[in-house]
Amino acid sequence: MSERSQSHSTVDPPAPSPTVVTIPPGATYAAGFLDRKAQEALRDTVREIVARAPFYRPCMPKTGKPFSVVMSNCGPLGWVSDRDGYRYQARHPQTGEPWPAMPEILLDAWRRLAAYPHPPEACLINFYDETARLGLHVDQDETDFEAPVVSLSLGDTAVFRIGGDTRKAPTRSIKLKSGDAIVLGGPARRAFHGVDRILPGSSDLLKSGRLNLTMRRVTRPE
Ligand SMILES: O=C(O)CCC(=O)C(=O)O
Ligand SMILES: [Mn+2]
């Protein structure tokens, strides 16, 4: 009997049914991108930024439902949401002051991760307490989709969900730890994503909670 016919007579156990998870092409997960020293430096820089541009609680357009996340920004533009809609603007919605400049530590991360020849114009800074979350959404208030969104995590781990270009596409979860980076570029630039929950006490970088910084190019360069 040939090896071939022998193997035909063998009953193989059924293959485990694979869970189909789609990681959209263009999404890069850089675990441990920032070491502890860099995380501390970025945390201290964020403290300086929010001393000048305090966290505020945005609300949903139309309904006015408050976000569970509080937000600030740095850079020439900042993303805001209120009853009038989602948009970018040059000033803090409560203080009326221009956003603080984008610090070098963020510009450096962008240069290393974005593979894009122009600087980011906005960095949204989200703070999640242990009950905060962010529903599935696409970052789509920018006019330049050639540039990726570069996202850095500090503090407690987040259960981050990413899917495809429709809300119904399969999703997968990634535990984003302090110092991790995610880049959403190419087709993944329009991928649905969100934060399902925060794992309290998973990091000692902050007293509690999680900071996320997302750098975006808003306008198309000339
Ligand atoms: O906190 C995160 O990891 C994601 C944040 C995000 O998607 C956003 O601010 O648009
Ligand atoms: Mn987003």
C-alpha cells in the first residue's frame, strides 16, 4: 500500500472551525513602541498640555448625550464635538484659547510611524476613566485620507476593537497596553474601530485610567 492510499484510510479529526478575523490591510500594531522612559516623558508632556487646554466633556451632535471620554487637543487644529456637530477648530471650545503646540515627542513618533511626508495638524487627547468607552466609528472629519492616523496609548490597557470598512464587517480585539502604537493607514484608514473597555489597575503609569493620543493630518497639503 502506498503512503498515499494509507493516508486516505486514516480518519483525521475535524479541523477546528476557524474564527474569521479581518485585520484590515494598512493597520499596523506596534506593541511596546514607547519604552517606560518615553511613556513617562509623554505623560508629563500631556500634563503640561492639559494644564493649558483642560479636558472637557464633548457631547453628541443633536442629542447632546455626553461622551464617557473627556478630551483635549494639541497642534494647530483640534477635534471637537458638540450639539453643532463634529469638526476641527483652532481653539479650545471652553477657554477660547488656541490649542498648545504639538510637542516634539509626538512629531518624532509621527515621523517614525506615519510614512507620510507632512506633519500632523491635530492630536486628539482622550482620557478614559475605568468606565469610559468609545463606540465603533470611523475617523472621517478630515479631508486628507492619504495620511494615516497614528495612535499612542498610555496607562491602563484598553480593549480596542477594529473591523473593516462597514459596521457589520468582522472585528478583532487587541489589548492596547501602555506604550503601544497603532497606525491606521491605507484601506484601514477608514476602518471602524472603538474601545470596548478599560482594564482598571493594569498599569501604574497614571494614577488611574488611560490616555490615548491620536495624531491626524486634517487638510490636504498644497
Ligand atoms: O482610544 C483609542 O485607542 C482610540 C481613540 C479613537 O479612535 C479616536 O479618538 O478617534
Ligand atoms: Mn477613532
